[in-house]
Amino acid sequence: MGAVQFGVFFFAFMLGETMVNDQAARFFTPQMVNMVYAGGIACTGLGCLSFGLVQKRWNTPVARQAWLAAAGAAAMACGAGVALLHEPGWLLAASFLMLLSFGYMGGAVHHALSMAFAGRDTMGRAVGISAAAGVLLQYLVQSLAQDMTVPFMVSIGLSIGLLVFFPNRPMEQLGTPNASRPETNRRHAACLIVATALLTILLSLNDGVVVSMHASGQVALFGPVRLFYCLGLILAGFVADRKQRRLLPISTLFMQLFTILLPALLGNALYHSNMALMYFCSGFYVIFFTVSFLAFAPDTKDPALWASMGRAVRSLTTAIVVTPIPLLFARFGSLGMTALSCLLVAALLPVVWALPDGSQHRPLPEGQAHKPASREAHQIAFSEKYRLTPREQEVFARLISTEESIQQIAEGLYISRRTCQRHITAIYEKIGVRSRMGLYQLFVEEQGKP
């Protein structure tokens, strides 16, 4: 379900972003379009961050559903405003609020996907295929539909419906920040943030110029060439699942070497070559920052914040650099932009080299290097050893990973308190302990055994 939620959201978000850009091109000068684009994408990044902050303050199933429903209603109302309003000021307000709401929904989608695929080696393929499906749907809608308003509203409704009425159980089990979770690996987090920011600037050197040219009517931003984006997403997704994600940073960096050629291909005669190469490389870039943070989030104190951090960093960095880039291109030309691309690739090399490999997401305490790298793997093995039923495994996961009361565990799993207590009693009897503390101590002791 997490991959379906991600694909539907990705489709809705791209339609919404396209509607904002098209409306901005109608009501504002080409020079203003990049500024509107920057403001909108900054709102998306802030929306992603707001999800993690709201989760800290209101961390109950009812509150989560209420906030998601509110964000979805705001996105739908503002989406209608973007399509119908003709006064520039109100159009800007509706656009920015819609993208802020989309960012919040995106935080929820990334969090659900991160928890659903925690410890699994199919995350890259799930993200790549679902994102590619979203891109393909967007292309079909823009090619066949005269008006994107109805498909856009339907996609928002479907996205929020999947989030509110089909909550992802793994998110409920593992997503609550608490004292038992490991400390966030700050070095790993810093490397991911810097790498994402540098890659964003590198792609924006071309993207900012293309958006400006599209707004002035010089080129068409969408067309069959966009299908190269699908190809890049799918291929990068499969690469991400190889060698515990060790190949993903290297392959992404290798693909970005080709972006050095992009400024030289911005002439009208070579425009389609530029777009095909840009979209293909962008597929690797999107999979890198999405999968890297999705895999990193479950091993942090605050997974709700970190799951969508890649999207937030990408959005906020783009908002900062996208407006001055057309001015730089006009001042220094393709040669100057190519030189800047070379410098950015050079800066990326030590950052990618410093990234821990895919097997090192959870930092281990000193002197305990023999412990299993994955708490989730030990949890599964522990459950199988004591023959816990699927429902008992769900209760067990909350008992050892959260500080929730029996009532809170019951609410989170949508069962009665009495049923929850019966499962807890069965767990204690099977494992041979008398308390929650005894259960946790035994779990940690067996995890420490070589």
C-alpha cells in the first residue's frame, strides 16, 4: 500500500505543480515565473518539514487522520482556486497554500513508505516503479485531457483517501519517536543533506533556464521526451536495491557527469537532446535523495521528520538557486555554466565518498560490533523463535519499540483494550517473562549474542 500511496501522490503533486507553472505563465511575465516557481517549491519543502513537527506534537491515530484530512481539503480547495482564480494576488495565495498542503501530505506518504519498507531490499524498485507510473499518468493526462482540473482533483481525493482510510500498519508500529530508538547518525545525515543540495544545484543549472524558456514560449517543457524520466526512475530504482544500496551514490554521481553537457545543449536545435538527458539523469537524482532518506529514517529518533528530508532539502535548495540561474546563463553563457557544473561535480566527489554504505544505517555502540546491524531483522527472528502469531508480533513490536500504554497500543492497532491485554499475556507466557521490562531486557540480551 505504501508504494501505491507514493505513486498516486507523486502523480497528483506533479499535476498540481504543472498547473501552478502554467497559470503563472498566463498571468505573470517570464521573469516572474521563476520567482513564483521558487516560492511554490519552498512551500512544498516547508510542508514536508511541518509533517514531522506536527507528528511530535499530535502523535495519535485520530490526530494524524484529522491533520491529513485538513491538508487534503486545503489542497483540493486551493487547487480549484488555482484553476479558477484570475486575480494574480489570490492566485499566488492559492498556489502557495496548495503546495504547502501537498508538502504536508508528502511528508506523510514518505513516512508511510519508509516504515513499510524498513529493512527490506525492494525499496528502490517500489519507489522507482511507482514514481515512473505517476510520471506516465501525468504525460497521458496532459496529452489527452484538454483541462487538467478534473484529473487533478480526482488524484488529490484518491491520494488523501489512501492516506486517511488505509493507514500503513508498519508506520504505526515503528514510527513513534521514543527513548528506545537509536541516536541519529549526524555524520550520515550531514553527508546526505550536502549531497542532495549539491545535486540539486547541479540539476538546477539546467532546470532553471528551461523553466524560464518554457514560460517565454521558446520551448515546450512536456512531451514524449519526458518518458526518459520514467526510464531513469525505473533503472535507478533497480540499481538502488543492489549491494545494500552501495551502488546508488556511485551510479548517481556517474550519471551527473553527463549533466556537464546540458548547458551546451540548450540551443533550440539541440533542445530535445538536452531534455532527454536531463530527464534521464533526474531519475537517478530523485531516486538517490528519496531512497537514501527513506532508508535512513527508521534508524533515527524522529523518522517522521527524516523520511521526507530529501524532498525538503531538494525543494528549499531549488527555491534559493532557481531564480538567479537564468541571469547567470545570460551573463556567462553555456561555457560559464559548464565550468560551474564541473566545480559542483568535483565538490560532490568527497561527499559521496564519505557516505556510509547501505549496511551502516544504524550506528552501533562501541564494543558491540558483533550485534546485528538491523533491529528489525532481530525482531523478526525473535518473534519466529517464540512462535508469535502475526497479531502478537504487531503488539510485541510496540511493546519493545514504544513507551505507549496498553490503551494507546490498542488504539494504534484498532483493537479493544481487552484484546490487546490478551495478546500481551500470551506473549509473556510464550517468552517466559512477567513484565514489559523483562521482555525488553531479554530482547536486548539476545540481540547482543554473537
